[in-house]
Amino acid sequence: MDNYELMANIDAQNIKDGYYRAPWTGKKGHRELNPLWAIKKSKEFLKEAKLNLERRARDGRKELPFVSGMYPEYYMNNFHF
């Protein structure tokens, strides 16, 4: 069993024991449990991903809008910036 499974099992047991409530998205009738909703959201995601990939291919890597020296190098190269 990997860490993710272990953590999910611990969370499930904690919910069962009443340490915290079950997630509201898992309740019967919630839209996230509807396969049609999931298909719609998947299509939206793929459409947006395609547009992003096309934009990145078209624009290439752009220069940073400013380089002030006040941020560490890793900050400029990761999702923060």
C-alpha cells in the first residue's frame, strides 16, 4: 500500500469515527457524481488545454516582464511567477 492509499484509509476511518465530517461533494445527488457533468467538465478542460498549448507554441518562451532581483531564482522558474 502506498502513502496515498494509507492516507485515504486514515481519512475514511476518521470520518467514520466522527473526527470530521464527510466531504459534501460525496453526497447522493451531487453534480460531481453525475457522469454527464464529468464529461462536460472534461471537454471544457481539454478545450482550454488545447488553447494553452497552441498559445505557448505560437508565442514561445517570452522574456520575464521584469527582473528586479528581489525574488530567488527558483521562484522565477516555478509556478509562483
